[in-house]
Amino acid sequence: MSYIKIDQDKCKSCYLCIDACPFKLIKKSNNTGSTGELTVEFSDSENKCVGCAQCAIVCPEIAITEVNRE
């Protein structure tokens, strides 16, 4: 099982990570960030994340800081 950590304070709501995730495990959250837009959240109830780190690679704010495999 893999998971990522998203720093909500750094997220600028560009949503590049949503498109980058091959399994569509990142989506808009209900939280508003510093831009006034909705930030993103990671949800993987079916353990599909493989830890590819594509989300972290495309994040211009370096808001996705961890990709861990358990």
C-alpha cells in the first residue's frame, strides 16, 4: 500500500496532480486554500496507489512531499 502527503498550506489549486495521477486518486477537497480555490486531497480506499510520484513531480509548489509504500 502506498500513500502521499499533501501540504494544504502550499497547495495553490493548480490541479496538475489530479491529471497526473494514473489512478485518479487525487481530487478537489472541500478545503479552501490561500488562493481562495479548493485544495486537493488524496483518497485511496482500494489501495490502488503504486507510489509512482507523478503527482509530486508535476506539483510546482512542492506541496506533495511524501510518497510512501507500506
